[in-house]
Amino acid sequence: MEHSSDARRIRITFDGHSGEFDPGVSAQAATAALSPETARETLCLMHGGACLELGVPLYESCTLTPLRYEDEEGRRVYERS
């Protein structure tokens, strides 16, 4: 789940789990490490009211909320992709 490095680490929280990662880790890699089952169902992520693509690199500590097809916003994302 966690990567080793001497660089400053960032804390990612997802689906009730937290972990420390190297800056620049992709949102998809971090969420898959923290909660694989939820990550498999996730279409995109919400952070601070904005929708993030799974491939976006993360450089700051944050809390990510999964959007799945069963969520209204998740269905909108799916239908537009």
C-alpha cells in the first residue's frame, strides 16, 4: 500500500482508510492500495467539490470520495464519457 522514499510524504484518505504516499502518485494507484474493492467500482473521485479523473497525480494530502455508477453524479460522469 505504501511506497518508500526520503521525499516528503502525502496522506491520502479514501473510503475510511488512510495511507502515506510519495507526491505524484496517481489517484487510481492510491485508492486501489487503500480500498481495492471500492476502487474497482469507482468511476471518478470528488475532492473539494471538484471531480477528479482517476489518472490525476496527487501532490498534496487530501480526502477523496468515490463516485460510482449508483451515485447520481457518477451516472452523469459515465454517460458523458
